[in-house]
Amino acid sequence: MKRNKKFLAVGICALLLVAMLAGTALLAAEVTITGTISEEGIVADDGQVYAVAENDKGEELMELVNKKVQVTGTVEEAEGKKVITITDFKVIE
């Protein structure tokens, strides 16, 4: 009987962990931001600053300092900063 309770407890903990991770993934919805590229990242038109996560698109984007862009990606908060993982971007003339 104790063994069944132990398996039940482990199973419940595993389900809670999966639910928590799935909830976090759902919160990271794709967003579109318009702003200017600076040395620190993207300064959005509303003044919010987003650090750019390191990936291929992010590296391409960070070469466009002082350019106005529209970016699409997922935003997460890390160490008190908003970090965007870029999936697509375009330069606005």
C-alpha cells in the first residue's frame, strides 16, 4: 500500500511539472515590435528596451544599429530584462 502511495505522489509531481512547463511555453506567444536597433538591443517605439537573444536572426539584426525595424519573435523575462528571440525582421525605410 505504501508503494502505491509513493508512485501516486511521484506521478502527481510529474504531472504538475509538465503542466507548469507547458504553461510557460504558452505564455511565450509570438509578438511583433517596431523600434530602433541600439547597442543594447531594440528600443521599441513605446520606449521599452528588449535585449536580443543570440541566434542567427538576432545576430543579423544587431548589425543594423540605428536602423528602424519591425521584428517578430517571442519575449521572455530573464534577470529583470525582456529578451526577444527573433524569428523574423524587416528594415523600415
